[in-house]
Amino acid sequence: MVETVIILFVTLLLLLGIIQFALIYDAKNTLNYAAFEAARAGAVNYADRQAVEYGLARGLAPLYTSLEASAGRRQHVSAVQAARDRVLAEIRQGGKVCIERINPAPDAFRAYGIRDPMGRFKGLVIPNDHLRYRSARNMRAKVNIQDANLLKLRVTYCYPMYTPFISQVIQRLMGVRPDPDPPRGWQAPELGSFRRACYAEGRFPIVAQALVRMQTPAWEDPSYDTDCR
């Protein structure tokens, strides 16, 4: 009986872990697509953070959309809209979604940026037209102007963990919740404030990146996150 109890506990823990990480894997695939949707929305909207957020929310809506096969078209539309609004609320609430603009970097804006000729933005914009005739290289930037017109985003999303016990186990492994009897030589990894808060809320940080060529001048939007550790 003692052996059965021990094996049963370990087997149950492994089974719950497999279920949870299968859900995380599915969420990772969805986030990959959502990050591309966010980058594509930014590419046609001056790399504006608000447009990126809407694109990300649309891409992540399938994570929280669940309907029976017999549901009608109107129910499907309503469910997708509700899921999109839920993700958008998480983005605006803060602490669950972190969006970094990897490219264009600040030095690219300093090297190639100009004042918006249309007067729409206060900051600098990187021109997107007539690139063949513009100076391709500037010593103040690490990239040429063609590469400066690539929008690269890194999105970190805190995905909720649904299976019981697994959230507590991961919290102990990551050092968020102190382990009363840690293994000898075990040292929890160093976490930044964003990831630590993510684990503390019973969520798992998932990261995805996307790269899209700009179709409009990239605006130096200051509202992007700078540290998702």
C-alpha cells in the first residue's frame, strides 16, 4: 500500500504536468500567430502601440473562445469579441502582457529619424518611401535604413495555469514560493519583477517574436515596454 500511494502521487503529478504543458504548448502556438498579427497591425499603422495591442488581442482570442459545434454564427462572433475584449483588458491592466519593440532600436531613430511631415506624431519617424535614393548607412546606427524599416516585436504573455498543484510546483521551482526542503545544491533562477509577478499569480510566461517589414513610417512610440524579465 505504501508503494502504491507513492507511485500514485508521482503518477498523478506527472499526468497533471503533461496536461498543463500541453495547454502551454497550444498557447505558445497561438501566441506565435498573435505576435505576427500584432506586428502586421503595427507595420501598417506606424508601429503604433495601440494598433499592436489590438492585433495581439485578436490573435489571442482563440485561447478563450469555446463553443459547441451547434452554435450559430452570431454566437461565434460574440464569443470571439468577448475573448478579444478579455485579452485587451489584460493588456491595459498591466502585469500580464509585456510588448517590446526590438527593432527599430532607439539608435535607428536617432540616425534616420525625421520630423513627421504630416504633423501626426510628436516624436521622430523613420521614412519608408524612396529608400533606394536615401542614404543607406549611418555610423550612428547598427543597421542600414532598409533594416531599420523592419518591425520586430517580442511579446511575453502570462498564460494562466489551470491544473491543480502544478502552479505551486512551478512557483517553488522558480523560487517565487520558498521551498521548505529544497534539494541540496538547488538554486532558483534569477527573475525580474515582471516574471516574478507572473509566477506569483499562478501564470506561466510565454514568449514569441515576430518580424514584419514596415509599410508605413515607423513612429518612435515611447509607450513600449523596455524590460520583460
